[in-house]
Amino acid sequence: MVRLEVIEIEQPSEHALESLMAYASVSDEGQKDILKECLVRAFDMVQRASDTAILSGKWRISADDHSGIVRLYMGGKVETVTDCNGLPVMFNQRGRNVYVGTDEYVEVTFTTTANAIEYARLLPVVLRYATALYDGKEGRELNAILREC
């Protein structure tokens, strides 16, 4: 099984929040906190669906069934690879693939850097997804938006 965990992530900019307010036709400043939550979730879901870094972050992949190769989500640069006891494991990174010196459980900690071109391409999808969340949409409607990635 492979599990992806967010350690830290850049927060969406004030410009992105203002763009969402305009896109969703929300002028009530009292809705900003709710819209920001929708925006954070939308960025996360679009990054995961597109496998592209549009906000910089730090991540951890936990993998116990990997045959010695762990593929990085969104690319990135590996900081550490450790075993189940937290001890360092030898590794070699080639692009998105991390070759580890064991077939046992590992945790790979890595950082991603936002891609400005992909950010511009995917921001409309983020805004549609955040608006759908704000409007209470779920399931198929949200998945249809993610397929645009």
C-alpha cells in the first residue's frame, strides 16, 4: 500500500481568493473564510488529479509494497528516505522514480516547487472546483471537474 501525506503546503494567494470571489459571484466579505477553505481543498484535489505541483509543498510517501521503486507524486526533490524504524535508507533518484535499497516499508520525504505555467493552466479548474464545493456539489459533479485536468 502507498500513502501520500501533506507535511506542509503553500497557501493559496490573496489573488487566487479574489479570483474565486469574482468567479463565484460572491461579494459578501463574510464568506471569505468559507471560500478560502474551498480554495485550499480545490488546489489539493486538482494537484492530486493532475499530478502537477501548482503550490509548493513538502510531502511524505509511505510505501510497503514497492519492489524497490517509489514513484514521486508531482515529481519533486527527495530529502530523506527512512525505514520503519526511522533509520536512513540508501536511495537514488532518477526523475520521478526513487530507487531504494530495500523492498521493505519506507517513507520518502520530498519537496515540490510550484510550476507557474501549470498554475496558469489549472487555475480555472481550481476555481470551478472551489465554486462547486461552495455551492454544495458533490460526487459526480466534482469528479467531472477533475477530469478537466
